[in-house]
Amino acid sequence: MNAFHIRDARGEAAALHALYQACVKALPRCKQELVAHAMPHQLLTTPGLVCFQDTSPVAALLWRTTDAGVVTAEFYGESRGAAKEAVEVLVQAFLAATQSAKARYFELWTPQDSKVLQVIRGEGFQPLDRQLLSISKPITSPALWNQFRFLSLRNFRASDCNTIARLIQEAYAGTADGLFYEEYQRPETCGAYVTRIINSPLCDLRNSWLAWSPSANKLAGIALSYIWPRASALYLEQLVVHPLFRGKGLGRALLSSVCGSLAEGSIEKVIVTVSKDNHPGLALLRSAGAEQIHSEVAFVHKQVPRGPEAQNNAGRPGETKSNPPILQPA
Ligand SMILES: CC(C)(COP(=O)(O)OP(=O)(O)OC[C@H]1O[C@@H](n2cnc3c(N)ncnc32)[C@H](O)[C@@H]1OP(=O)(O)O)[C@@H](O)C(=O)NCCC(=O)NCCS
């Protein structure tokens, strides 16, 4: 019979390196091409836990917590020899260590037979099916210069993050993604999310675009990109058009601006993840020639609200304690 021990990941660099290598090796080739083959240095100082099965490290989980109490898994690695009990011990230790979290998210690049996927489902995490898509050719778009001003984000003041946050919050309101992702739901969480993207060293301001409507004096849409240098790729983190300006070709025009770097030859592909139920998003990407490279599942575990918050939520149509509306696809 195996013995399982949990240790703080910050003293376990060798175990993390080994689990990272095992994790990369187990990825499908299309994903191996997109990730760093050595563990990124910053992960070694990230909060996390490692589970040892007897004396071998068999599973590790690292995470990040926002000021709003949203926890996101940053890395998960599992060795082939990990017993399901080892993964259960690790996930339960993670839940205990993050018990005040408002919501916990797992968006893992892990093989479909990983034990963690069974374990988190068993712990009540709710899934959202997603697709990883790739665009490798520039796309055409209608000329919209008479309706919108297009600005590269490098010309935008960082102090205007709140304007972008408001746009994102309003664009996702009432959508399955808006219900799933806590960060899109309130101005302060959306503001923190936008600030984090824009301040990331990987945010590619040159290939991130804003569309301003002079007639409405309003931000109409945005595309935010990260650079993934190892993969010669851009990752499209956000593509959003305000509901007032939809159906005019603006989403396509913003996507076309991002894909302009494909024509310059500075990158080889634009990668994007989209939820399977996001029909407008999928239709736009497909019409732009995006091809699916993999399917994914994101998971969330939300705290059931207690006290006044629970009372405010009580009685909303479709909402029950065991099956909250945040988890219902639109
Ligand atoms: C997805 C989104 C950006 C589309 O913006 P938009 O400006 O309305 O899109 P466009 O007018 O440029 O449409 C381009 C193409 O997308 C598709 N499309 C856009 N909206 C659609 C809808 N509601 N239903 C079906 N197809 C749609 C069509 O193929 C359309 O081409 P067509 O005009 O030749 O029919 C917008 O709906 C949005 O902001 N949604 C919320 C945020 C989101 O989900 N972002 C993720 C996108 S990956």
C-alpha cells in the first residue's frame, strides 16, 4: 500500500522540473509545439503543492489568487505512475489551502486520461467545453474606417484600463462565458483582469487593437494579444465587440488587424480558445479560416454564496443550490 505526502511546492524545484517534463511529453504534438520545454522560472516561486507517493513526486499543482479571491491553476503535472488516491489527496489539500476562494478555475493542458480530470469532476467542478483554434493566413475584412477609428494598444493610456474593462463586462453579459468566468462579471474584477493582461511582459501591445466609435464617442471593440515567442504565435486573449456595434463586420476587422502580422511574416499563427457554445465567436473564427487544433475543457468550482449575497440571489429563475445558473450554458 502506498503512502502519500503533501509538500509545499516552493521547496521542491527538482520535483516540479520532473513533473513539468513529464507533462510536456504527454501533450499531443500540436500542443508540445506551443509550450516551453523547460519549466518557466516564475513557476518555481508560485504557490502550490506537490504530492509524493512513497518517495516519488507524482502530482503537482501551482496556482495564482487574485485580489477578488479567484484562484486559477497555473500548472498541473501528473506522472504516469500516479495513483488516483495521490491525485485525490493533492486536490483535497488544494481545496483546503484555498478554502476562502470565491471561485477556482482549472484550464489544464493535460492528457484526457489524466486522473485529475476524474478527480475534479468528483469534487463538483463544473465543465465548459472549449476549442483551441489556429489561424495561419491573413484575412480580409470590410473597410470600416468611415465608422470606427482603429488604434494600436501601444497608443492607449494604461490609465484607461477601466474603459476596456467596462466594454468586456458589457460584451459578455448574459453569455455562457460571462456566467462561467467570474472576472467578467463586475467592474472591479474585470478591471483587475485587464490590468493584468496589459501589464504582462507577454502582452503584445503592437498587435492589440481598439476600435473607437467617434459618432457614439464610445469604445466599440477590442482585440488583446499575447506573444508566444517559442511558437512564433500570437495568442488572442480577447476579441470583443460591444452589443451596440455587432453585426457590422467590426469583429472581423479587429481579427484582421491582429492577423496582419501573418502577412508581415513576423508570426506563423494566431491561436485562440473559444467555448463550444459561443456560436457567434465560432462562426466568426471559422469564417476567418480558423482550424481546430484541439478540444479542451475548462472547469470551475464556485463557492455557494452565504448570508446576504445568497438572499439576494435567492429565487432567480433557473437557479438552484446544486446547479447554480453560472454553470448553465446559454
Ligand atoms: C464574437 C463577436 C466578437 C462578433 O463580433 P461582430 O462585430 O458582431 O462580428 P462581425 O459583424 O464581424 O461578423 C463576422 C462574421 O462572424 C459571424 N457572426 C458574427 N455574429 C454572429 C451571430 N450572432 N450569429 C452567427 N454568426 C455570427 C458571421 O460569420 C459573420 O460573417 P457575415 O457578416 O458574413 O455573416 C461578438 O459577438 C462578441 O463580442 N461576442 C462576445 C465576446 C466573445 O464571445 N468573444 C469571443 C470571440 S472569439
